[in-house]
Amino acid sequence: MSIIEPKILKGFRDFLPQQEMQRKHLIRTLEDTFESYGFVPIDTPVLEYTEVLLGKGSGETDKQLYRFNDNGGRDVAMRFDLTVPFARYTAANRHNLYMPFKRYHINKVWRGEKSQKGRYREFYQCDFDMVGVDNACADFEILQLMNKSFQVLPVGDYQFHLSHRGLFNLFLEREGLIDNSVGILRTVDKLAKIGRDKTLEQLKEFASEDKANKILDFISQKGEFIQVLSQLELLSGGSSEASERLREIWKLIESQGLADKFILDPSITRGLDYYTGIVYETFLTEAQDIGSVCSGGRYNNLAGLYTKEELPGVGSSIGLDRLLAAMEALNNEEQNYGPQVIIFNQDKELYPYYYQLAEDLRQDGFMTEVYPLSKKLPQQFKFAEAKGFTFGLIVGQNERAENRLNLKDLRSRETKDRLSYEEVVAYIKDRV
């Protein structure tokens, strides 16, 4: 029988234990943060009817769907994000949900797009949303949770770029370009990737050269938040509901001492059709080249595809794979998320004692493992280092008789002999 080559599809990956432990640690950290703000977990199916997913994506996203007919001949597709399924979920389960409803959802999604650094065809998304309320408080709470999430992650400095779709639409309406808003929004969304000149050329497909330049001027406003907001109001026809919402949000941002983390950046438009209010993207100061690692906005009309009831929503999505790629680039020192203590096998007659000792260490908060084979100590050391243990315990009959333990720091090679159990626990806690 011929051997099948153990290959995987382009844009898909296997994860070795250290990589997966880092991912799980990141997810647990975010879950704890979300739940501290009252957000609850949900899940949705990987497969949806294609008509559900095609309803409010974009032309580009629609082309990236993994779509096929299942065994029953149904037209189905794999979810390309977690927002559209959430809109369907909310409409379908409306009578079982309380409003406002705050959820988070961390799981895999699939897009048949060109793979590149930090961007894959199978990847994790991490969404958190609030549905059932449309005001500045809801908008701010998502922004506040974004900030808290990045505070607890080892990513260095970061900044949120904030804008409002409504202001941009008012500007387009004033310039007589509102009928081409979808194409203009998607073109403007590419500004950071393709540059001003190419963006101008593509904008001329939807507007005259003069008006294309006006669009670029509008999205290029820079300065202090209120200063930029005042200029955008001037260009869009004066004070409006959109600009007043931004003023309310900014007041809340300032009240919490977060002003240095937020920039009003009108070039942020987000390419997806369903955004109707504030939109935002997140950039790591020391990893700008990797692009936005967290984005989202307000989408008051998304659930309208599936229900006549008005269900306004606002939310954000962290791209976990892109964030992990950035963290890997930023942190030169390898972080150990693996087992902390291994008990080496010096005598098979001591296995009952080893397993009780391991259980005691687990009760004291340490990940612990007993080496299960009778091998020479150097071979056990090699295994421990390969698996990423931090500390090892060496206990023979003499140590057992004296109720003492020999502790080895597997990073520094330092050994502490004849310690009591309490001394071992204190030593490890002091260094973990």
C-alpha cells in the first residue's frame, strides 16, 4: 500500500503544543476579561445556509466563501466571520434573550483568500457585541472593553482609530455621491494598503477628479479629536446626529482617562456594508506593518435581514492569529505556558508517593506530571526540556525516608537539595 503524503492545504496549519498553549492562554485571558464586563459566551454552527451568509457581506467576501452542496443537496457555506451568524442567531433566539444582550464568541472562521503573514484561510476570530441598545454608552462600553483587553495582553503600546460612517455618508450626500457610497467606502478602506495615488485613481471610477480629491481631503483630516470633528462637521454640512454621538463618546473616553488611546481618523471606514455608525481599527505601535488587530463598529440594520424587529448592535472583533503573530514578533523571550513541574522517576517502587506528591502540587496551583518510564536520568532531563518543564523533582528512597525533596531549576540548571515540601512550594512560587 502506498504511503499518503501528510500534507495540509495552503492557508491551513497544524499547531504544536507550545503554540496551542499560547493560543489557549490568550483565549482564557480574554474570556476572563469579557466576563468581568458582563459579556456571556455563545456558539453557532460552522455551516449555515448560503443565503444567510450572503445577505450582508460584501462582493469580495462573497467570493471568499467556502461554499458547496451538502449530501441533501442544500446550498451551504462555512461561516466567514462571527458577526453575520450572530445576527441570524439573535433573530432566531430573540424570545430567549434579554436586552441589552452582551455576548462574546471565540471560534474558527474560514475565508478562501490569499494567505500571507498573520492572515490565513482558517483562523480564529474573537467577537464581543452588545445588541438591543443604540446610544453612546453602548458604543463606549465596547471601546472600553477593547482597551481593557489590550491592557492585559503583552502587546506593548496600542492605539484605536475611530470614525463614524454617518459623517462620511453626510459628506457624500452633500457632494452628490451617496449613490456610489458602497464602492467609495470599499475603495477608501484600501488607502493604507495601496496609497493615496492608487486610491485616487480608483475613486475616479465613482466621482470626478475634483470630487475624488475632496474625498481624500475629507479622510485625511488630522489633529486633536475635537479639532478634527469640527472640521468634519464643516465638510459634511454642520452638526448632526453622527457628530453629536462622537462628542458623547469622546466625553466618556476622557472621563475614564483614555484620551491618549483614541484618535479620530476619518480614513477608517471598514469595507463591510453592514456598518451604520462608529467604526474603528486597532494598531500596535511596535507592529504597524501587521495591520489592524481589532476592528468593528455599529451595525443597526444587520439583524433586519432576519427579523422585522429592530435590533441595533455594536461590536468588535479581535483577529487572534494576527495578534499572535504580532505578539511573537514583539516578544523575543519565549513564554512558557507548559507544565511547570515534572517528578523524575528514580524508583518504580515510589510511584504511589510520586503520584500523591504530584496531586499535592496541583492542589497548590502547579501544573505537574510524573515521568512514567524507567529510563536513565539524562534521558528524563531531555524529555523535560523538550516539553518545556520549568522545574524537576528528584526523589529517591533516601529522600523519601527523610521526607525531603531535591529540586532542579531546568532553566538555570541550579539544584536545591534536601528541601521540605513547603520550601519547594515557596521556591517555585517565588520564581513563576
